[in-house]
Amino acid sequence: MPKSEEYRPTYSKSQADLAKAVCRYQTERMDEKITLAELCRRFQAAESFPHEIGLFLGYPAEDVQGFIINEAKCEKCTGVWKVYGDEITAKTAFEKYKKCTQDYFSRWQSGKSIEKLAVAC
């Protein structure tokens, strides 16, 4: 069982590298393994939303970094998140998310409990 403050026990090296890259544009340094506890502290201390939350949500690093650097402007396209990197891959992901959302909504409407739907993830 992962530690309660860790969102993803299989936090990848690329995610760690991403976190470091994003934090070059922040005033604080983050450790390689960002925890939910750290994110909560940053959220409480910040005057604005900690955009690196996108890392926890699985958004591509280049898009999180692009969002921060470009101050949420000049994106290539917008879907689940604003895209600053690979537009084709992002659009493919957006379509998958849309289909998945529709599927889960349909299952929920047909009587599946939230608990059963969450286990299906």
C-alpha cells in the first residue's frame, strides 16, 4: 500500500524530471517525488493555484511548463488541459477521455455505484 500522502506509487523518472523543470520557473524547489502533502502546503501558501497539480493529473510536462511560462496564453489547442507541446497526442488523449467519461456516465446512470466504478479504474 502506498504512503497516504503519495498520489502515484509508480511515480516515473520522467515525472520527476518534469517536476524539476517546472520548478525552475517557481520560487521554491521541489523534491523529485512530489507528495500530496507538499502540494497541499503549496496550495495553502500560494496566492494563486499551484499549476503543477497538472503533474498529479498526468498532464504532459511540456504542457504544464508551457502553461506556467506562457501565463496560460498562446496555447496550441485546449481540451482537458491547455496544450503547448504535442497537439496530436493531446487531441488523441482528449478523445479517449471523452469516450471514457461517456462510458462511465452511462454505467453510473444504469445503476453502478461510484465505489464499483472507482474500482474499475
